[in-house]
Amino acid sequence: MQDMKTEMGCLDPWLEDGNIVITVQEKHFRVHRSVLCFYSDVFRDMFAVSHPCDNEEEMMDGCPVVRLQDAVADVEIMLKALYDRSYIFLPGTHMPISVLSAFLRMGKKYVIRQLFKEAERMLSFGTSPLVQLSAISAAGNVILFPRLSGADPFNFMVMNLASEVGLLSITVIAGFYCCVACPALSIVDGYEYNGVRYDLSAGNKRLCFLVQRYIAEVERQLFQCLAFPAHNCVYGSSSRSPCCSGLLSNLRSIQCLKCPFTQWMNTWDDGLCVSCRAVLRKKHEGARMRLWKNLPVDLDLGRWESLDAEMT
């Protein structure tokens, strides 16, 4: 019997007491109407417009058939998650990118809040995203989403998924990471990793272009913070003062880091007088926070707190 079901394209879950068959690309899942309605108002409305007495209604194994226009893998992951909690991610465990994709897409489309929020939690940062991004260098030495497994190195898949389902804050942060850690040519033309081709969507390529332009402005403004000694510099304003030499060294250090939002580093104190250390550190941090806060605004996306679409 099981072999016959397999030949017919029946996949798990296939429940003998199920009362509805979900069909996706000629693959079939037998489940319960009540379970899907419990988790999703979209499924409830979908089933409400069906007519069980209609003689033309498609049937399979004595159950009405509902056809979905989704990926088979996404539907299978969604159903397994709803029925037997096949995908439970405790602290310290990793979510495969395939599960993240299914949870975000199915959770968004069918308004299944539990799935969407679980995936969103896996993309959240244990600390402020600004703190996380401050450690990025051109070597890409930061794992931006440490709770994921199977993602590509520059997070193209995550960025495309996030923009697709309306998680714009994640999209912006992933775009910033791409601009700092990913070669520009790879952003434009895509790249291969482990035999798989990864490309950004057209919209995300445009966003990366805008982020790169903003990064140049951030670098310009933060450089200005370190261009001259403090007004109360112990050595005065002479271009020959030790603080001018120290500032020049700091500027070179920032250029090598390739990350404009880098926090003030203790090594930058070297060569600066006490007054310059205090004044310029405060000036640099104030400008850094202001520019970070304005990043999505300057991209015409709104403020950080209003970026992500709420599930209705």
C-alpha cells in the first residue's frame, strides 16, 4: 500500500483519517481541514469558498483536492512543522536555509504567524546590528546570521528572501554586509559557491548601489571627525603637533578596515593628547550613531523601527 501511495506521488504527511488532499505539482498530502484552518485564516477562507457537493470537484482517495501554487519542498516543510513539530530549534541549534525559506514564504503567504516569527527569530541579532556590523572588514570575518546553516557566504539568499517577505531591516543589513565584504563584481553578476549560482534580485542590486553610495558619505563625514585636533588640544592647532600625526595614522587605519561604522578603537588613542582623545572619541561616536540611524531614511525606506511589515 505504501509503495502504491509513493507511486501516486503521495508524500508525508499522508494521514489515513485526513479529510482533504493538498496537491502541489502533482505531489499530494492528505491532511485535516481543521488543522490548517486552526493555524491559518487564509486556509479557512480558501476552504469556505469550496463546494463539497459540486459534482465537478476534484477528488482523491475520497477527499476533495485543493491545489496550491507553491514549491513542493516549502509545502512539505510547512505541513510537517504544523503536524509534528519536525522543525524545533532550541538555543544553540541551526535552522537550514531551506526551512527558513519555507517558514518565511509559507508563513507570509498563508499568515501562519508561528512559522514566520520562528524564522524571523533566527535572523535576529544577539546584539545590536550596529555592533555586529562594526566588526565587519573587507575579509568578511563576521558571520552575519550565525543561527543559519547552508546559506551562501555573502547571504544573497537571505537578502532576497527578506526583501520578498517584507523584512526590510534584514534586507538593509544584509545589503550593507554585501557592500563591505563582497566583491562589487559579484554583487552585479552573482557568484558560484559549492557548485551553486547565487544572484541578487534586481531590486536588491539597486539597494546595494544606494548603500554603497551612502557608505561613501559615511566615510567622508567620519573622516571629518578625525581630520583636525580638538579645539582644546594640548599641543594647539599647529600642523606639526603630535596629535596631527596621530590622526593621520588613525585615518589610515580606518581605510584599511573598510568598515565605516567601526567603533572607536583603543589603538586610536595612541599619539593623541588627553583632550583630543575625549573630544574626538565623543564626536566620532555621535556622528556614527546619527549616520546609522539615518541609513534607511536616506535609502527612502523610512526609519528602522517602521521597516518590517507586520503580519495581519
